Amino acid sequence: MDTIEQTPRLKSFLHKRLPAKNAILIFAAVIVGACSALAAVALNSALEFLNELRMANSNHWWIFMLPALGAAAAIILSKNIFKETGAHGVGEVIAKVGLKQGILRPISIFSALITSLLTIASGGSAGPESPVVVSGSSMGSNLSRLLRMSGQSRMTLIGCGAAGSISAIFNAPVTGMIFAVEIILGEWTPYNLIPIAISSVVATQTSRILEGNIIPFSEQFPPMAFTDLGISVFLAILTSLLSVALVRSIRQAGSISTSITSSPWLRAALGGLAVGLVGLIFPLALGEGYKSIRMAIHGTMPTGITFIAALVIARILTTSLTLGSGGLGGIFAPCLVIGSLFGVFFHRTLSSIIPAGWIAGESAYVMLGMAGIVSGVMQAPLTSVFLVLEITNGYQAVIHIMTVTFVSSMLTHTFEPSSFYFKDLVEKGQLLRPKTDEKILSDINPENLINTDLTEVNPQMTVTDFLKVLKTTSQTHVPIVDSDTKAFIGMVDVVSARSSILDPERKDSNIGEIAIDRSSPKIENGMGAAEILEIMTRSGKRTLPVMKNGIFIGFITKEDILSAYRGEMRNYGRSDNLF
């Protein structure tokens, strides 16, 4: 009897937690994970082939012009062929998630890969991770639209694409998952985490099938002692300062290139030409730079402190010139390269001061240098910790890596309050994170809140006739519109003007002479809810007229906006409830 009674309850429990839309979401996460892995593998393979081709021709006189040609071609393709309006970067995805409900163009699936391939393979100092994130995120966005899924599901699938891309390109599933929720979505919920985790696993396994289970920068790292922990703090301070220098040099390069010319492709070409000239002296400062990381970790970097210091500066310079001039690519790889080189420099400098045996080997500090620069530039400590751990397999140094990561991120935040990805978005007001007031208000469409079903009166109407109109309407604000020109003149706030309206001595006066409010600011149709609320707060008005092309179309009230805000808050609370 107990079993018979419990069966309906069990069915009800499962039905509530395993609806068909959850199965569709998981299926979509698997598809996005597999496809993003294919994109990552394709880009990696193409880069390896073209990099070898470039190195094989490095003795030709024209090789220094190659970064300029690649960068210019990438910009021309992006702007003129693919019709992209912004840069192919993680910041673009974050902005679309916040401002446009996660709607990404289908062409971005391919355009980001092609244009970044041209930039990096020709010698530009940028990483392949940003374009594959754009490609994977666009896959998730467009698959959700194809399946007509909800906005929340679309955001989740964008996270799946981003996670799958990072997981596949670095063979780092945990990093991919954390990157998606920490940087792209900014929201840790089961509804996001479960599909994103599935997508990360599928993407990682797909890349392992195609390329093998290869840890990118694996090495038998020497053990790190307590002494190294104290030194790690000092290293973190230096990497935070170097991170600030890198971010600001990229922005400075952007300002200088913009002052030289307003042509995007010409800016990129000039930046690429400068990169090529630096590359004549320091070939290791070109391209994605993974070769430099392997040399640093395996201890095959040329001896000497001066050369390594110069190479660090050269790599910062080529990265700044590439990204600052508009080159298309990511910041992950340059951060890892600069961090690895600085780790070598730091260890060699310290070894010349401290007796041998007091600190761990050079390769261990290469790990710490990478952790410090990545966390400083991106200000995403969890992503940074797991990235370095997974690409090096250096779990024996997890405490030291965590120390460097969190100290570097915290100190960099003191000088640069916004990360590399967020700074431009903050300045443009486009950083809208989930469940913040800005994000909730951006999701409200004020056009849906405009009250257009209004009784209008002309300014020549007498107070007596106006009182008759009030008996037929519940409006607290009545628009005054010229009967001939249809021009909006003002409005009558019935409550505020009550004493004038009810004055017996004024019953034959025109309503436009005694009670009209002409001082209220006008709202232009298309303004956002946040902007409208700000205007209401400044003016002290709770009801304002809305104009469209100079014509009055209705009223919008503060109460209606706040009611919509509360509705959006309830929608956030009612997730699609995966599991």
C-alpha cells in the first residue's frame, strides 16, 4: 500500500525536476561543447601549420612586414566582408550578454576564427582563446534561437560555448567551466553550472580524441618549500605591477594609434609593422608564444638575466602594439608568455642574491609568474588558479599558486579597479551583471509601460468642462494638447492643481491658464528604464510625458517602472529549475 501511494509522489517529484526542456538544454550543451571543441582544434591546427610556415621563411627580408599584412587583412575582412562592428573579444560577448539578451550574429562563429588566425599566424602577439570563445558563444546563442529556448537558456548555452572553447583549447575542463561563470555570465547557479560542466567535459573529451590527452606545459616541477611561500608574496607584488603596466601600455598604444589615423585597417597595419620590426631582434616576441613557455618550463631558455629582461619588455611591446592597434586576438596567451618569462627573470635574479638551495627550481617560478600575470590582468582569481594548475599539472604547488594569484589580483585591483575585459564596458556603461539593478532595469522595455489610452483636453477648455471630463476618467494626469496643431503643451496634475480647479471663482477660466504644468521634463521614446528613473528622481516627478519624433504618445509613471522591476526580480527567482 505504501509503495502504491508513494509512486505518484515519485512521478510528481521527477516530473517537476526533469521536464522536457531540461533534456533539450542538456542535449544542446552537448552539441555546443562538441562543436566548440572542433572550432578550437581547427584553429590550433591551422595556427601550428602557419606558424611553422612563417618560421621556415623567417630568413627572408620581407618577413618583418608579415604582421602588418596579416593585421590589415584581418581588419578589412572583419569590417568589410563580415560586417563586424566591434572587436572579436571576450568583452564583446559579455556586453551582448548584458545588453542584447545574449544575441550574437551567426557569422561570428566563423569570422572570429578566420580574422584572429590571420593576426596571430602572421606574427601578431595575441592568443587564440578569445576568438574561440566568441565562436563557441555564438554557437550557443544561435542554437538556442534555433530551438526557440528561453532567454535564460540562451545565456546558459553562451556559457556552454565559452566553457567548451576554453576547455578544448587548453585541455582544461575545470578552467573552462569556471571561466564561463566567473567572467562571461557572472552568475553561479545550478541552472548554469550543470549544462556548462557537461559542455566542458564533452569539449575536453572531443579535443582529446582528436589531439590526444596532452597537458600543454607539463613538467616534473621541483617541490616548493615554506621559504618559497614567502617569496611568492614578493613575486605577486611584482606581477601585479607588471600587470598594470601591460594593461596601460595596451591602452596607450591604442590612444597613440588612434591619434595617428582614424582608419582601422591602417592602424592595425602600422601596429603590425612595428611588431615585425621588434620581431627582427626578438623572434620569440612574435605569435602566440607557446614555444617560449615550453622553453621556460623545460629550462632551455638562453642563459643570462639581461636577455630575459629584454624579452619580457619586447613581448609586452608586441602585445601592446598588436592589441592596442586593433589586432584581433586574445589576452590569455600573452599573459601566460609574459608571466613565464618574468618567472624566469625573477628566479635568475633571486638566485644571484640568495644561496643555492634556498628556493625551488626555475620551472616552479615560471608557474608562479604565469599565475600572477593572468590573475592580475583578468582579475579572475579562480579562473587563473585552475588554468595554471591544469595546463602545467603543477598541483604540488597549489598553495603557492593560490597565494600569488589572489595577492596579485587584489593589488592590481587597487590600481586598475576593472579587469582588462571589463574596463571598456564599465566606461561605456555596458557591464550589466545578473541580478544587479542596472541589469534588471536594462531588461525592462519602457515602451511596454507607456499609457497611451488617455483623455486629452485642449488648453481653451473651461475648468467647469474639465471637471466634467474628470468624472469620466480615472487619470491623475491629463495631457493638454492643442486641438489645431496637436502639439503637446503640458499636463494637469489633478492632485497638485486641486485647489485651483475647485476654486469657484475660476470655474469659467481656461484650464491652460491656471493648472497646466509646463516644467516637467519630457521623455524621448527609446530611453532606458534606468535613464527615465534618473530623470524622475532629479525632477521630483513620478509621471512624465513621452514623446516620439516630437509628438506626444502617452505617459509613463514611476510606479509602473518599479512594478516591472519587481516582476523581473520574481522572474530571476523563478529559474527554469534544472534538476
